[in-house]
Amino acid sequence: MEKISPDNTPVAVAVAEQEKKNFIEHFIDEDLESQRFDTVQTRFPPEPNGYLHLGHAKAICLNFGLAEKYKGVCNLRLDDTNPEKEDVEYVDSIKEDIAWLGFKWNELFYTSDYFPCLYNLAEELIKMGKAFVCDLNAEEMREYRGTLKEPGKDSPYRNRSIEENLDLFRRMKAGEFPDGSRTLRAKIDMTSPNLNMRDPIIYRIQRGHHHRTGDTWCIYPMYDFAHPLSDSIEGVTFSICTVEFEAHRPLYDWFLQNLNMPTQSRQIEFARLNVNYALMSKRKLKKMVDEGIVAGWDDPRMLTISGMRHRGYPGAAIRAFCESVGVAKANSTVDMAQLEFFVRDNLNYNAQRVMAVLDPLKVTITNYPQGKYENFDAVNNQEREEDGTRPITFGREIYIERSDFMENPVKKFHRLSPGRELRLLHAYYIKCEEFITDEAGNVIELLCTYDPNSRGGWCEDGRKVKGTAHWVAAHDCVEGEIRLYDRLFIKENPEDGELRDNLNPESLVIVKNAKLEKSLETVEKGSRFQFLRQGYFVADGVNEEGKPIFNRIVSLKDSFNKGK
RNA sequence: UGGGGUGUCGCCAAGUGGCAAGGCAGCGGUUUUUGGAGCCGCUAUUCGUUGGUUCGAAUCCAGCCACCCCAGCCA
């Protein structure tokens, strides 16, 4: 069963599958039915402290997808409560990546938009006697917090008067105290078995230039305080986050209830996405970039959104993949092969076929007249007839792939070897008569004959030529640089041991002098092609020699070289 | 070891008391001017485990086991 998505991409997911509801949708249905909410509003709330990756893509698809499905809205909120780690560079990349993936946020917000409001809500809490200024330093705080099995102890500052708390908090805001000297804490329960409820810090003093509010503030709200309140201020009904925040939910609810917020948003947690042979944590990805292990956040080997874009993965393929992995709460690691499947699935339909010889072996067709050339019509994409054909030129000297010739063929090899025939795609049958070697014994040229009666790749006598190969005409081709990308790590779980020790030394192999069919000389950067029998490639500008560069997006499945 | 979660095919994942969907991977076959794609099949008598309830349990109950998260003035 095949369904065509709006951008004309086939989605290899059964229709019935798409109609299946995940557990979050069951919750939503429940809340809509009970009239807890009458609309669906979600948000995607990244902290601008790094570039987005495939894990974020899953969250984006989920949040935007839910809003679309329930005819609600989804906003983008940059959760910028920690100036130390954040930067506009990240803000810009986040916006670009979401748009590239194909989603449009309803409104754009920043948590920093709410700093004044959040501050007032904190004062409210103080006035209710539910928050206090604490003078414990970080180390003391840790001691008072207790441990996993022992309860904590009340801070000696816990019973300050409301007036004193208000005065101290205002002076914290005014900049009268040094960084880290005091905090504002919610007054909940130091004996709670849930550590998050042991009088959590809601404001800290931290001088640092904020990328939007500059030096206006020297106190910043903590995530646990800012997040539920921001959600409520915006009217978010379903606040979807990852499972590690599950233990924070009681706190989330506590702030909404105690401050009697207008929207009692519902937090729902799902399991984050992991993919084998890859890293999916902003912190680790940043490390790879900072240590120069990769070329940057958009290195085509990284599963950042910008890396995948650079690699040539279509946004629609990423969306289809996210759709296919589903949403649940169990820890899981999805196979890289599943991601690659959706990339191929998309490109098989969308990418035009061309011929490119990566490891050229010269072939002279001895019975083809010198100086004669002829054109053949090559099908651009047999999956889409409307894409038509293009002319390709044939001549006496051509290049074929070195791996398409074997002096001593292994069994089941049905390409070229002495005395055997091979079909040149769209052209003729050729037969290998002789091969020439250099002093070292390497084959450097093939002497073949062609069968004039096999024009177009068919012969009326019906004789069987099983192998078909791609080729380019020596007089009508262009040289190019091909970058063969592969998985970055050799270990399924790259974090098992040192990252550096787990790197795949062949994650990037550069081929300098590939022979490409002439039509590839001037193609738009970002155009994607299928190099016949090899894989999908994306145009990535020209190199220092002026030769076009192509990045391998993903190889074709290969049942001959299976397992390699 | 306190609290919060999770365990269904190699990898994801439906399933909500009536007798194990689907996708990826794999394996056959068919077709093919890409060893691609397509098409047709096959692949869990069993749901972490042990007991219990029931005519009937992956689904309910109890115990046990395994794994993940929480002791940042990060998010």
C-alpha cells in the first residue's frame, strides 16, 4: 500500500499504521472527552545551546504533528534561562532546521520574554509563604538535601518572614549579592522521597550576558519553575517532554496549582530516540565539534539536522522515519538501517538516475570506428515516466567501473571477464577480448568488441547477457570529486568506551578523479541523483580544482556484495 | 537499597480479558537493460519470570528478576 504525501513523496507506511494512535493521543482524547481541555496546543521548547539533531526531529514531528492532527497550534519556544550556555548562533540554526524539516510554528516565543512575569510570580509565591530566600552555598545545599534513601533537613533560612524574603529577593534582583550567594527556593517538603520536591531552587544569581536580555537581569529562573509557567502563560495544553522529566511532573503541577495558573497544562513524557552507530546528545555532539573530530555541526556524518541536510537526506525522509519509529515510553535504540530505508525510499522516487564511474577502467572498443559517436536516450527515472529521457553519447573509448571486470571471475559473477559479454546500460553488448596490464600486473585497459546488433542494449537473437553496467564515454565526461560517507562509529553504541577509540576510520573516503557523465558538470548545489548501481549522491559545490563535488547520501542495497 | 519509569520476534512497535497488527532487518521465489526498485510468500503456540483469579490472561492480582532516570545554583 502506498500513499503519496503532499510533497509527492511515497511513504512506505501502511495507511492503517498511520491511523493507529500512540499513547499520547489516547491521553489527548481522554482530556478532550472529559473537557479538561477543548483545544490542543503544543510547543517545541529547545534550549539554544547547540544544534538540533534527529532526536529533536522526533520531538518536532510529534509536537507539530499533534497540533496538526487535532487542528490545534504548535509554537516554538526557545528556552533561554541559562545565559552561560546559550547563543544566537543556536537560535538561528534551530529556526532554520525546523523550517527545513517542513514545519511552521504558529508563534515564536522565548522564555526570556516572560522574565518580568516570572519574577512577579516568584514574588507571589513568597507572599503566599511558599518560597524563601536561602543563604546556603552549593555544598551546604547538597548536604541538607539528603540522599536517595535519607530525607533532607530544613534549611536554617526556611522560616524567614515574608517581609524579609521579599526584601532579600528584591535585592537579589537589584544585584546586591554576589553570584551563588543566595537562592530563592520553593517551600515544599525536605523529606519527600522525590528529590525534586525537596525545596527546589527556583531562582539563582548568575551574572552573564544574555543573548537577548543583555545585562538586564542577574537572577535567572530555573527550568522547573520557568517551564510550567511558560507553558501556562502561552496556553499550552499538552507539554510533551522526554522521560527523564517524569520525576519532575509533581513539581510541574505544584507550580501550576499553587500559583493558580489559568491553564493547567498536562505534562506527558515519551522516550527519547536513539540510533545505533550514532550519537544523540547535544553535549556529546558539541564535544565532537569542539575537539575537531568532525568538521562542524553540519558534518555530513553527524545526525544533526544540519548534518543530515548537508549529507543530502531529504526532510520528508526524516519525517517518514520519525513517523515509523512510533512514540512510546520504553528505552529503545532504532537501527540505522531503518533511517537509511526511508532515505532510499524517498530518493528512489525522487532522484534522477545518472552514470558516474568512481573507479575508472578504460575500455577501447576495437571494432567501433574511430571518430564515430552516437547518442542514446537514457531514462531519467523509471519510477517516474514524466521525468523523460536525456541523450548520452557513446564512442570508441569509454570507462567502466574497475569492479565490473574480473580476470578470474568468482562464481555468480556475471559481469566482464575474458571472453564474456556485458551489457552497457542503454548502449550495446560488449565482449572482453583482451586485457592490458602494467609492469605490476594491474589491469589498466580492456580491449573489447561490441555487437552492432545489440543497439539499445537488446539483441534480437535473444541471447542472454545477464550483467548490465554503467559507463561514461571518455570524450564526453567530466571529472569530479566524490565523498563517500559512512557511519561515524564502528560500535553500535559509540559510548561504550572512548568516543575516539570507536571512530570508523573509513567514515569518509574521498575519490578525486571519478568520471561523471557530462550532464553533471553544472548542477545546482543540493540536487540529488542516483549514480546508477551505486547509491544516491548530492551535489555540494566545486572543489579547489573547480571540479564538482558529490556527497554520497546512502549506498544502494547490494545483494551481491552483501555484508560488506 | 528511597522514589519514579520500562520490559511483546535481531531492531522499533500495536495490543486496554476472547485466543499475537505493522515497519525495518533477514530468508525464499518472481520480475527486471540498476545484483536497485517492484511483486508474492516465510519468519513470536508466545508476550521478563513465578504463582493466582477467570470458561478464557500479553492484557486483572501478587511476588520475584532485569534495565533506565533522579542527590546541578543545567535543561
